[in-house]
Amino acid sequence: MKTTFKKLISYILKKESQIVLWKYKPKVVAITGSVGKTSTKDAVYAVVSSVSYVRKSEKSYNSEIGLPLTVLGCPNGWNNPYIWIKNILKGLWLIIWPHKYPKWLILEVGVGKPGDMRQTASWLKSDVVIITAIGETPVHIEFFNSRNHLIKEKSGLIKTLKKDGILILNADDEAVMEMKITTKNRVITYGFKEDADIRGSEDTIFYSNEGVPRGIIFRVDQGGSSLPVIISGVFGRNHMYASLAALAVSFGLKFNMINAVNSVKKYEVPPGRMCLLEGINNSIIIDDTYNSSPFACESALKTLGSIQNKGRKIAVLGDMLELGKHTEEAHKNIGKIAKENSEILVVVGLRAKAIKDGALDAGMKQKNILEFNNSREVGEFLRTFIKDNDLILIKGSQSMRMERAVESILKDQENKNKLLVRQDPEWIEKE
């Protein structure tokens, strides 16, 4: 889609969205951060949808044009001008004729460059804002002058809060907690620290009777009460944080907490985010291929290291993009962490060579490190390399298309469109 046409479409859809929000007056939950936005959105949706009519951002519709698409309930037109025109007409129809419109909107809000959040804040007003986590070297940092610059950009979402709105912050991220002093709104915190309002504790992995890892279990503590939460088919604290954020929303809005916990247990986990999949040769895949950043990759590797299994632990790691001057140092550090949490390291891409260097510096043997140029090459290799009971973590930035490597060793090929990320025709057709 040409730039001029895209700007015009974006402007029209944004204006239509403003009018739709004014006309139907839905409650808005807006979510940002550098890690865990989509999982948090889906967990919040699970809780709120149990009590009201809700719409959430589809997939990762978190951009300047993605937010209006969610507000209007329209699909991405990609490069098809007819779909975009149809979207505009649908927006007009919403404005002109009364419709049954959602009572709540759960919106994922991302930033890719300076000024993005200011644009969002110019037209969006929120009832709840959630800031997930930033991390030491956040994704997209190469487009900002510094980490503090990116943090300030993310914090701009707080300006969308209404006077009686609620700000929900990740208590375990110092940069996020510093945002507390920037607002007069009510603040609720969540995390694993003792002073968090909604606190997670006793998190562990649970196994089947045969010793196969099946998911995570943890407790949620709030105001003297403690409730267990079990989430099957996933690993990693990112899903626990998503659940805690959703429960913080429930607490802030005075929903029934027991019902909220039961809803969180059943929340629809998005593909490619620490999902547990069955692989060939009785192997287990941890599919974390949606995207990658140093913070998320470190967390995924530590989860890999903590799981008990009978076979080898294999980390298949692709390039982490948009890190700018931090690229080499961040990749080397991941290599050191990979050495401590895996027996075999497979690196994919030009930047990932620094992961290999970091692993070698940490004492990993050369024979246990393998290199490939792209996800297709590593996928072909894995088909013949995977052995019985292997546990394989696969992760990389979106552009690395690491889901192709997962597909190559996925047991359930019939349902790969549901199990894997980026299975839309537009993605599949890309090289």
C-alpha cells in the first residue's frame, strides 16, 4: 500500500474511531509495554468477557492503523484497496445507524518510533491502562535515543486515562514502577514482589504421571486470600504475569475474584508464546516464535533450564532485531545464558553468530553449537536431528520466521494453522 494512500486511510479510520467511541461510549482497557502485551490482552479479555460484551485487538493490531481497525471491528486490508474502502464504509455505517456495540474494548497499544504514543493519546481515552514490562534492552530500542526515551514514549499511554481511571503496573519492573509518580490516578500493582497488590507466588511446572511437563501452576495472593491458578499447555512467567494483570483489572473493577481466577485458567493462549507442542520422535517443543527481545529470550531460556526431561535440552535461537547499538552485546549475553540452560545451541541468522560467541566465552563446547542462515535451513536439519524425549525451545524475532522451524518438527500437521503464528495467507506468501 502506497504511503500517501496509507496515511489517508489511517486518518479517516482514526476520525471514524473517535466518533464511534464518542457515540457508543465503551469502557477501554489499553495495554502497553515491551513484553507480554498480547498475552495480557487475552487474559484480560477472558476475565472481562465473562461478565460483559467485549472486543479485543485481533492478533497484534497495536499500531496506528491497527487500533482504529479494532474500534471499528474491521479486518486488515493489507494491500487490497477495496477492503480498505469497505472498512471506511463500515465505519460510516456504525456512525450513521445504531448498532449493538461492545461494552468493553481491550486494546493492545504498541510503539515503533518516537511520537507513536502521542498520536494514540490524541484520540484515545482509557478507563484502565496496563503497563506490562520494559526490560533492560527492549525491542524497538534502535529507533529511540535511549532506553529512557523509549520508556517515556511507552508511559505516554497513561495520559489517555480518564480522571477516575485505573493505572495497573508491573511491580517487578523498576522502570514501570517509576511511572507511579507521574499520575494522580488510582494505581494497582501486580507481580511476585511482596508489596504487590496482586501477588504471584509458589510458581512451578506440573507434570503428567509419566513425567511429561504439562503446564504451570502458581498461587495468587490478594488481601489475605490465596487462590491457585493452573494453566495447561504453556510455560514461562510471561503467562503468570498476564494472569496477574488480568486479576488486577478484576480487583480494580470490583469483579468477583473467584470467578476471575476461573476465567484466567481458561484464557486462550495466543500461538508462539511459550506454547507447549508435541514434536516428532516423542519430542516436546516450546514454541516462542512470535517475537524476541533480550528480556523475553533470557526468560525463555531459564524456563527451558528449569524443566525436568529425559532427553536433551536444545535451544534454537534466531536473530533479535531492532536493538541498534545494543545488538552484539545483547546477543552475546544470551549466548552465556544459553550455555547454562541448554545442552545444544542452534543459532540462526547473521546477528545470532554473537550468541554463539557468548556461549563459547561461557565455556560451551564448539561441538554442541550449530549455525544456520535461516529458519528453512534449520527446519530441514531438525527433522533428522531430533531424538526421543528431546525438549526444544525455538525463538527469534518476527522477521526470522522461526515458526517455520517449529512446523518442520510439529507432530500435528493437520492443525498447524491453529497452532502456529503467522499462518495468514499474507504471511505464508512472504519469503
